[in-house]
Amino acid sequence: MLKFTEEHEWLKIEGGVATVGITVHAAEQLGDLVFVELPEVGATFEKGGDAATVESVKAASDVYCPLDGEIVEVNEAITADPSLVNSDPQGAGWFFKLKLANPADADSLLDEAAYKELVG
């Protein structure tokens, strides 16, 4: 199941764990990334918490935790090579995996059609 937030994060949910990253739209708006800071494995976040930070040649931006949960894995490849986020934001450029506190909360997020309407 693929879900999106109004803050331009995507979630691919499998078995109560969400792989989270930024959308193609967000990557395009940010421009070339030069730095990514990821959360610690084991950290817990509430929905809307600042989970990660990205810096591009244009600006710095926070990546928000889309739902309540615990970080179970991070993608170290994007800290070594932030350009992965630009080249494949919804694939190899994922940020972290989040064990959802309540997987049913994902129902309140946007589906792909609603997200595409948001970004127009």
C-alpha cells in the first residue's frame, strides 16, 4: 500500500512497517541534495515529529515522521550519497523504516490520486 502526506513524504506499508521517503515532487523542489541526516534506529516519533533533515544547494528542510512509530532501519546509503534521493526518491532513495504504533492510522493519509491533486 502506497500512501502520501501533505508534507510530501511517501510511505510503502508492508506488515505494519512503513518504508518512508520524500516524493518526486519534494526532491524536484529541493534540487540537488548535498547532505542527509537520518534518525537513530530505536528512536520513537509522534506523527509530525522532525525525523530527518535534508540540505540542498537551495535550502534545508525537515522530513517529518508521517505516523507514530519506532525507527527500525535507516538507509545509510543516502547519507554517503545524497544524490540517490534525487535520482530515485521513491526507490533507492528511501530514508527510514518505521514500525507503526497503529497501522490503521495510515488510512487517514492520502492515496496517490489525492496526492497528485494536491501538487497539481
